[in-house]
Amino acid sequence: MEELNETIVTEFILLGITNVSWLKVVLFVTFLIFYLCSFVGNLSIVTVVITDYVLHTPMYFLMANLSFLDFFYATTTVPKMLSGLIMEDKKISFQGCIAQLYMFHFMGCTEAMLLTSMSYDRYVAICNPLRYQILMARAVCLQLAFTSWLIGSLYSLSHTVLTSRLPFCKMNKITHFICDIKPLLKLACTDTHLNESLVNIVTGSLGFITFVMIIISYTFIGIHLQNIRSEQGRSKAFSTCTSHLTVVLLFFGTAFCTYLSPVTKDSLEQDRITAVLFTVITPALNPIIYALRNKEVKKAFRRRYFIKWIKSICD
């Protein structure tokens, strides 16, 4: 036993969601459907925004960034989770685990920043429509997107480096279906209070600041809408925000539940459930929420695929 305890961990075992055989099959089919919806839906939005000139606006540029992000967000975690549901081998190398940890938090933080940028875009479009082309010029959009990706990369890198330097020498079974920070801290054979505090402080601060900025944007939007006398005009203006608000509540609600609670056995069990929401379900729902509620996106889909259909007939 002493020799085993002194052995440095070179691989981890992802315990997954459940050990019940019939439930594994049900979850595999369900998650596979959600992943395929996410794959097709998000890539379709990215493609149609790039190819349709009508959608070359700040709002759809940011939407395409979000869809591109959601595609990779799901791809970072879901395939490994699906293989764990149908295969006995649930091992992942130490390097693979750290890489997944980095990508997972990189995508998560970047999504929070993009959602904040999108709320600012809606604020400018509704409250300052005459200055929209200036305040949301091409250079501004590129800066917002680049800053979102950069902050996400730096945030994830800091947590990944700190976690990768921890000694893992006793247990290698991760109580999760992905390599996340809190389950890994539970396995480290050293005091991790500093790491846990940094996760809570940094993640909590970043999440709180971005969420407050979104709330401020929508507070100003709400005040502005009260000054619109026309009920139809008010309804039309707010309809452009409901899709974004739905995604914000889904994302931040699950994120706060996961990363602002202490590392305990009960919290780890809860984290597995909430992680399913923002790794499997949310990336699949986002394109549906945006595409089905957005007239311009639906028109662009019809234009793109109708033209293809006409060309195929002519050929």
C-alpha cells in the first residue's frame, strides 16, 4: 500500500454519471441526440452568418461566435462522456485530463464574456439606435470578440497551470464525467485550500462582474422601453432580447451553482447534474432559441437552402 501511495498518477478514471446498465443506454441515446443537434445547429448558424450578406451585422457576428464556441464546448466533453457510457475503459491520461480542463474552462469563460458583449450590443441597438453603426463598428465588434477569447484563455490558463502542478499520488478516480477543477482538487494529496479559494474568488468575481454588467444593460433597456408609447414598438424591441436573456439565465444559473459551492461529496454529485446542463443541453438549445425566434436567421436559412434546392433541380 505504501508503494501504491507513493506512485505518481499518470492517468485518471472518469466514473461518469451512473453505473446502472439500462440507464447508461438511455443516457447515451439522449446525449447523442443532443450532441448531434448541437453539432448541426451551431455549425449551421456559423455557416449561414458567414455566407449570407444580410447577416453581416454586429449582432449576428457575436451570435456566430457564440455558436462556434458552443460547438467546441460540447465537443470538448460530450464525445468522451458518450464513450464512457458504452465502454468499460474510462481512463484518460494525465495530459489529456489537463487539456480537457483547459478547454472546458476556456470555452466557459469566453461564453460568459460573449454573452456580456451581446447584452451591450442589445443596449446600444435599443437605447442608441442612431449611433449604433458608430458604437458597434466593425473594429469594435472585433475587439469585443478578441477580448472575450483572450480573457477566456488567460482565465483558463491560470487555473490549469495551478491544478496541473498539484501532486496526485493516492487516488485517480474522478467523481465526474469530465476533468473539472473541483473533482481534481478532491484527489490531490496536498492541502488545496488555496486552490479552492482562488477558484471561488476568481470564478465568482468574473461571473459576478459579467452578470452585473448584463443586468445593468437590461436595466437601461427596461427604462428605455418604458418610454416607448407604442405597445407594438415596445414588444418588438424586447423580443430581440428574450432569446439572449434565456441563454444568460441557463448559463449563469448552472455556473454559479457549480463553482460557488464548497468542495464536498454532496456538491460533487450536484456538479455532475448541473454540468450536464451546460455541456450537453445548453449548447444544443442555444441555436434553437436563437434561430427559431429570429426572423432574419430563418429567412437566411430559407434563402440559402432554397437556392441550393433550385440549383440542384437545374443541374
